[in-house]
Amino acid sequence: MANVSLWNSKRGTASSSAEAVHQLVPRLAWGDAVGNQVRYLRDLLRGWGYASEIYAEQWDEACRDEVRPARDYARDAGRDTALLVHHSFESRLVPLVAKAKGRKALLYHNVTPERFFEGSDRHVARGSRLAREELVQLREHVTHAWAYSHFSVEELSAAGYRDASVLPFAVDWNAFNVPPDAALRAQVEDGCANVLFVGRTVPSKRLEDVLRVFTAYQRLYQPRSRLLVAGTLYSTAPYDASVLALREQLGPDRVVFLGRVDAAQLSACFASATAYLSMSRHEGFGVPLLEAMYRGVPVVAYGAAAVPETMGGAGLTTLSDDPAQVAGLLAVLERDPALRARVVEAQRQRLAPLGQQAVAQRVREALTPFLEGRPPSALQPATPSVTVVCPGFDAAPDAPMSRLARAVADRLPDARLWTVRRQVMPLQLAPRKERDGATRVWRFTPDEPSFGPDRDTPPSSSLETGVRCAPGPLLFAGADEDVARRTVSRLPPGTRAAGIWAAPRAPDAAVRQALGTRLWELTPGRDLTSLAGELARELDVEGRPHAR
Amino acid sequence: MRAEDLITTNPTAEAVLESLERLPTPEPEKVEALRRRFAATHAPPTSAAWPPFLEGARMKRDTRYADAPSSHRPLVGPALVMAKRAFRLAFQPFINEAFRRQVEFNEAILDALALIHEHQRVQARTQSLWRQEVERQLEQLTSRLPSPPPGHTPEHTEEKPRPAPSRRRSR
């Protein structure tokens, strides 16, 4: 069939239906969530009659037979080829995507924010930062975009992806039906209450909090308990060393770091576990949580990032990170059989809509417009209106900084006020325009329910990405907040930005240098009306008459 | 824990809280000791900045770019410096390639040194906390010992001094 239209030369041409649907992934690993998802999609696409291959720049030795080098894609692709680009870390594949023929779409797994790696792993921190820059660059080259959670879709929307939506995450439940390793099971089933955590040892997983909660559980509620940690641990890595040191400092008994385990050993861990504990601060989805549910292990999880969404109201999601309080939840699950049974049953019901047939159907429905070559909705150019960034507005709308932010936004036509949503909800929603009086307020989901010893406004990856992509002038209210520090030096060239700060905190040197003379101090007793007028005049580049 | 700190539909947050209340209340001393321990082990956030002693080496890690040394000779000196600069400018791509492995090695060495520094910092902190804990426990043990009768000092012991061991061996 003839081509329907030419969407955009950068995004690839549109034809009626793709003949081949390939996938591009920076690294194909054996056993990780991204690798499993890529393999699942390949099998699904082949089942639907498409030719489908996996292209990667690097791969594990175990995956050698099912992967092709990424550099070969440009040669293999044609006008009727469709490409699904998986993005979860720095890939350096944007140029390849840009010049490849055929249509392209993005599958976003989310990127762990760089703040978790600062001070512990500079290379990974840099990779995380560059991955977010690549996310913005990829926008010009793809026609469709999906993510595996509403939490991640929110960031895609903030980055300027139109019509980004959720693609159901497919879990291969059969892979969990492996008989448990008898030796390990006999070793850990000795009458102790076993608390399990599965995951990589990276700062975002907060193994130190897992250790603290377990120590509290052992000292306050169950002396005969054991912590099982399944995941690679390198004593030479700074973060891993700090975790091992913390174990020595806290001194709990029976903490077992199992390292990398095989499927049978993992089955043994789950089979002997009293509860699954996650204190992770960042998850794009959270497969181990669902795995624990599938295996009938009650889950206690800290409600950060996409965790509440993954849990879907099942298990016990806590918004408190106090070790003694979380330890209480572990104790309740062990000592109250009726409550435990209700939790396990609710978890089983949570998995009901995630059956493979149902998910495959939903994946097909989601991908069909892309596979059939239906053009996406027309892009509307973003209007360069003023954006007032006030992270604390939603938490403290009557604070002087919030009142000033509102006054500035109300003075400028089409201005919008961006803030961080105060509550964590089971299901995050993409930031939408909401009216708060006369002010257009966009509320972004926080990455964590609470943050820091002083309970500052929690960070929001979506807000930071949105600020980096904002088309018009920006006002940081306040300039002393983390979002200003992280974004002000990475704004697009020519962006007009100003800031205001209030004691006792002060903007750091980088913010002072970037904003220069466009930085004001909100001193106690200062007239907000006149200051708002002054700021509005500074930001309103077109010199339009102010609303008030 | 408050009901608003829990997200759960079945059982409800209230049901979980009721079950929490039925748990035996932990001994306050244990809770206090635990909180003290958590506070003591709460490590300050690691700085993203390089350790100061590595700053000098870090500034020199990139060997690809270096300005030609200046010269004090009146006429020949500036000409030589200019010639060296021109040479560098012309051959910079080749210089980059020749020194690429050296730069990678320098960065790897710097990372290794930073890692050793971090290990030492963590180790010192662990040792310090361990010593504090031992001292605290020693103090507790000492305070539990029965107080000696008034006027009783180690110098006033009635025990007779032992005779010094004889150097002469008996057969």
C-alpha cells in the first residue's frame, strides 16, 4: 500500500503497516527487568507475524545468540521497518536512531536520578544525567512514546512527548515456577522469621534502610529473625562498602548477603520468606514486588516513585521511613495470621489483571497505531509563556514564597505555576493544568513521600525534566531549592531565568553565577505586591500589559 | 504510625493500625537504645566533591592539553614558544590519540585513590562507633559494680605481698 503521509523526516516515514518490528536496547542483560521485557516483546511480535530482532550495543554472554550488533541496524532497516527504542540509561544511540530509516517509537523504563550516585559513583551519576538529556533528544526522532508506569509517563509528558501513555508491563509468571533449591531452603528454614530483599546493590535501593528496619525488627519484636539479601554485592564499590560497614555498626544477627542467585535459589528465598521488604527510593515499575505477590509473600514497601502504583493498593505501602514503625508492620504480618492472609489474598487479586493473555492483548492495542502506521496527533508548538517554579507551593500555599509565586503568575498572561504535589497517590497522574483560583497550577508527582532530615519539599524528576524543557522564561521561587540547583545550569541556551530566595537558606554558587543580577532576596516584611510587579516586568519579555 | 502513612485497600489502614496496637509494646530502654544507635550511624551525605588531597592530581589528569613553557630569552624565546604552540595546534588530534590511554589510566588511578579514601573514611567511622559503644558498655558495667566500703582503696589490701620467685631452681 502506498504511504499515507510523510510525518516528519526526522521521525521516519509512515506506511500502512510495518513488515518488521525490531528493538534497540543499549545492553541486553540476562535476567534483568529490561532484558526480560525486550525478549517478551520480541516473542510477542513474532507471534503476531512480524519479523523481530533485538539490536544492542552490549550484551551478556548468555544472550549472544539472540542479539545483533546495534551498528547493523542502519543497514538492516528499511522504510517499512519499525523500531522500538528502549531507554533506561545513557546509551549514545541517539545518532543511530536519528539516521535510521523507518518509523520509531520510545519505550521508557525510567532513569534512576543522578542524585543517588553523587559522591558514590561519579560515572553512573554522569550516565544518569546524560540519559535524561538523551530522553529529551530522542523526542525529535520518535512518533510514539510509552512508559511502564504512570509515574514514568508523567516525565515523558514533562519532556514534551505528546500522547505518551502506559504500556502494560508483561511479567513471565512461568519463570517463577522453578522448584526451590533444597540445600538453601534447608539452611534458612530453621524456625527463624526470614525477611527478604531482592535487588541490585545501588544507592537508590536504600539497603541501609533495609538494614535499619531489620535491626529494629530483630531488637524490638523478633530476635529469631534473619535478613536475606539476594543481589550482587561488591566489597570494592563505595556504596557496597558503606552497607557492609553499617551492618558492623548496627550489629544485627543473621544478615545474609547471598550475592547473585540462580532461579532455584531465588525460589528458595521466596519459599522461606516471612515478608518481603523494599525501602527503595526509585522504581520505574518494581518487578520483585509483583514476584513476591505471585509467590504468596506479603510485601512491605516504602511508597516512593512508581512503588505505590505497582503495589496497586495491595500489600502494605508505607509513607513513613521510620525504621521502628516499618519494623512494626513486619511484626504484624508475622504475628497476625488473619491479617497476613488478607494481605496475601489482596496481593493475589492485584495480579489477576496482569495475566499474560490479558497483558498481551493490551500491549497489542497500545502498539497498533504505531504498527499500522497511523499518524500521531499533530504537534502543537508549545507556547513560550512564563513558568513560575515553586516546589513548596502545594505543601505551604500561604508561605510568603508561595504567595509571591502566585502573585507573579497572576500578573502575567498565560503564566503557569509548577509545584510538587503534596500527597503520594496510588496512581500518579500526568501533570495537568488545574485552576487554583485564577492561577494555572501544574502539580508534579514527588519521587518520594518525604525527604531529608528536615522534611524538605521532596524532589521530582518530572518537574526537573519539565524545567529543562520549558519553552519560555522561568522564575525559580525559590532559587535555594534543589530543583534550581539541578537545572539552572542545564537550561537551553537563551532561556531567560530569574530567581528569588529567602533566608535562612541561600542559593549555591552555581545558581548565583547562572542567574547573576536576576536574583532577588525575599526579606521578611518586604512588600510582596511591588516585588511581584518587579519580577513580572523582568520576565515579561514582550512587555504586555499585566493582568493587575 | 498514622493511617495516612499507609496505602492499603485490603486490609484497610485502620485494620493494620489495630493489629499494630495489639503488638507487645517494646521496652522503652530498647527503643531508646535503638534510636541512639540509628542516630549515631546516620552517615552524613557523601559529598560529590573530590577529596581535597586529590584536587591537584585531578587538575593535571588530562595530559593532552598543556601550554608550552614560556621562555625568558628576548627574541628566540617567544619564537620558540610560538613554534611549540603552532606545533601543538597542528598536531592536537594526534596528541589526543597518543595520550588517550594515558588519560584513561590517570582517571582510573584517581578513581581508585578516591575509593581507598572513602574506604578509610568508612572504616574510621566504624572503628570510632565501635569504641564509643564499648566505652558506653564499660561505663554501664562499672556503674553496676557494688561500691567499695569507705576508706577501701587498692593500696590498703590486706593480702601479703607474694615473695619474688626464686631464681634458684630446686631439684
